Amino acid sequence: MKFIITENKIESLKQLVQGLIDDELNNLRVMSDEEWGLGEMDEIDEVSSVDKIIVDKLKMSNGIDVYLDMYVLRDREEFDLVYGSIEYAMEQWLPNVTVHINKISE
């Protein structure tokens, strides 16, 4: 069975993915404020240094490829916790999703 995905459907999916990312980033911020302590200072710094994450584009191949632009407040090189959390959250809702970071900029 073939599915035809129109531009309108891709735009709707893009908005859904953006909402998932925004929710997960907000969840990380709440957890870092309320639950994490001195032992997680690097993780707290990582989460607090992310200003926003924007979905740049979606591509359909053998699954869904999501390309993200990450905007940060400080010069930092690693965002493994944020990236991993977002990827995991999206995999729970969308099977066969692959997350790519296009750019990280201040």
C-alpha cells in the first residue's frame, strides 16, 4: 500500500514535531530546576544554555528525517542530553524517525 504525503500533510507533521520538541525542552527545563542537584551541574548548564530548537525541514525516506536548528545562549559544544531526550520523545510518537542537527548557533 502506498501513501501519498502532500505538502499540507508535511506542514501539519512539522507543526506536530515542533510541538513535541517544545514540550520535551520544557520538561527538561522543569526537571533541571526542580529535581536535579549539584551532581548534575553540567546537565543543568546544558539545558539552560538552549534558547530554542526549531524544525527546519522534514524529509520522507524510509522513515521521517527531521532536521533541527538549535539556538543557544552560550558557547557550548555538546548537547547530548538535550538531543537524546528529544530523539527519544519523538521515537515514542513517530516510528522510524531520525533526528539531525543542522546547525547550532548563538
